[in-house]
Amino acid sequence: MAGESDISKILLEAEKARIARIEAEAIDFEFPDWTQCDQDTYDRSVLPKEALKRFPFETELAITQLQRELQYDRVQAVCHEAIVFDEDKGFRYPLAVLHNWHWWRQMPPADDDFWQTGYLEIVVPKKIGGMRFEARGRVRYFGVRFWPDGLPGGADNPLPAQSSADAQPLPQLPQADLERAAQAVITIWGNSVNEAKAWQIAKGMFPENRVSREPFLEHFRAIRGAKRPGKPSSRD
């Protein structure tokens, strides 16, 4: 009959065998293909702190939800430049799209300066699938922003670097119709309707067109006049 020390030895050997099996199945990490966006896409993308405001949660939960969206490409991030230090080589990629593998590895916490500066640095592993971590290199991202149409309230394809022959964007609603929509919302719902609700109503009025938020709200505010005193809306 095996004693306690014999059982401990058996368990230890089993654990060593399990770890060895996992390490043997680990594979060398390969960078995904780098994709670039254009300058217009970058200019239209929003700063990290602005992206968080699109989620109607407290900061920690907003960050968690944004990470979930990024992991599955429901939202994409772009940067002004990615600088790669890969073992003994270095590369620069202007206007790079951040691949979603990054967001499975880490997400900046709420107190990280990333949310103000858009600066992000990650360590690249030698292998994936193992239990030990060995660094292969680093990537430094400057000016990270988020493609707005994949965020809550967005209207278009959240993958700016990809296109589909079958997917056609909705035509932009003309300025004259934006003004008429704003006037109709105020006429029917009155000045008490908040901006977020007004925009949603206007989009429902023109399902065949894209009703951009800020251009619509410019007309809405001009017609409504100065906002009445009171508790501000969390979305305004």
C-alpha cells in the first residue's frame, strides 16, 4: 500500500507530465498580417476616452465591454503608427489596424494613461498555447483610436479596412432633410425630448438613409435653442 509520500510523488509526476504535454503542443507565435487604414478613417476614429463614453456603464464595466467587442472585431482600433521590435528586427507601420489577437492578451486598466494618450505597449510571446511565457519582442502603438461606427450608436461596418461587394453603405441624409427632421421631432415631441432620443427618432424617420448624429444635433440644437436648466442627460 502506497504511503503519503508515494502518493505525493505520483501526483507530482503526473503534474509534470501534464505540463510537459502542454508545452510540447505550444506553437511559435506568428504576427497576423498587418493591415493599414487610410487617413480619413483615422481622422474619423475617436479617442479612447471618447470611446468609453459610448458605453452606458461605469468605467470598469465599460472597459470590460469594449474589450469583449474588440476581441470579436465588433469594434476595431487603429493607430497613427505601430513600431515593432521583433527579436533582432524593427518595423514601422503607419496607420495600422490593431489585430484582435492583442485584445485577447490584455486591456489597459482604468488608471492607465492609454485612455488619455492613446499610447499602448505590449509584449509579444515566443509561443502560444503553453504555460510558460517568453518574450519575443514588443509592439508600441502611438495614437490609438477606435472606429466609431462599431461603437454603441454607430451606423456602419465596424471593420474599416475590409469591404464587401454585397455591403453598400446607406446614403447620407441631405442637410435640408436633417433640418426638417429636427423640426418635426421638436414639433411632435416638444423641447423636453433629449438629444439621444431625438436622434433615435430621426433615424427611425429615415430608415433608407444614414442620419449622422452630430450634423442632426446641430440642427436640433439650433431649432430648440439653449437647453433648459435641469439635470443633464447621461447621453447628451
